[in-house]
Amino acid sequence: MISVLIADDHPVVRQGLSVLLSVQGDIAVAGEAADGAQAVELTVALDPDVLLLDLKLPVLDGVGVLRELRERGCRSRSLVLTSAADQALVALAMQAGAAGFLYKDVDPDALVRAVRAVHDGHTLLAPEAAGLLVTGGRAAVTGIGALTRREREVLALLADGRSNKEIARLLRISEKTVKAHVSSVLAKLGAADRTQAAVMAVRHAGR
């Protein structure tokens, strides 16, 4: 069962998200937070698997929440769900430790899939967000060209249909390290999941 904490300052939004997630057989809503400080407090106290986090929160904004949770070493993975259109927020949120970034106009089914993907260790970006990543005010290097040598090796094995366990064995590294490389690859490619990353790798190889 995936436990989720919802952090949003609008009661109607919290209620709607709670209903959407609660009817899923594998997801349980652990609690709700109405401001950033409460989001930090409840995340520490309840230790949810996933924190569904708005960026526009009173008391402490979403980026502040992410930074505070990272400093405290919280294991919960954060999925940003926001209506904020500020381009810089995408990069700030990901740099602060977000595992995913979606906009509130996302399809409900896609949101549920995103919660599961983030829980499973994937990094997930809305297509619009992936195109807006900025670093120091300049466009970030994304795509195949942004991958390190090791990340390219991991991607090649992903494209070959290999599991994390198989990749770890073939590259003689730990599964935890493989998981970290996969998350980095997905983030740099702006891919929603392993399958999409594999497709991108195959297309790139065919050029």
C-alpha cells in the first residue's frame, strides 16, 4: 500500500485529490496539510511514501518544504502538483529534491500513475516542465547528450529490456546505484518512465 500525504492550501483541491487517491486499491491517504510548515511536520511524523505537494503554500512555500525535508533526511518522495507557471520553479523544485513535477491540469489517471511511478523510484516530469528546466538562468543541457558515460550504459541496458537487478549484475554495481542512475536518466531525458526512455534511446541510435 502506497501512503500519500496531500499538501495544498485549497480545501476543495485536497478533498478532490483525497477522493481520487482513496478509491485506488493500492493507495492510502495518510493525511492532509494546509500550509508548508504543516507539510513538513506531518511528513516527519507520518513518514508517507509520497508527498503530493503544491508549490504555492502559505507559511512556507513548496520549495522551502522540499529543502527542509532534504535537510532532515526524510525518505518520503515528493511529487509536485502545481498551477504555478514560473519557469524557474521547475528547476528550483527538482534541485531541492522533488522526484516529480506535474501541473494541476494533468489527467486524473495520469496523476495516479505518477504517484505509483514516483513511489517506485522513478523521476517524472510533465512534458511542459521538462522543456522549461533552467540552470543559472540558461537552458539546461537535456537529452542524450546530457548523460554521463555510465548513464548511457544504463540507458542502453534499459533499451535492451534489462531489469535493475540485471543491470546491476552486468555493470557490477549495486541495485541502489542503478536506481539512482535510472532516475537521473529519466530526469535528463524528460521521460515519464523506463519505456519512454528506452524508446528515445532506440530512436537516437537509429539516427
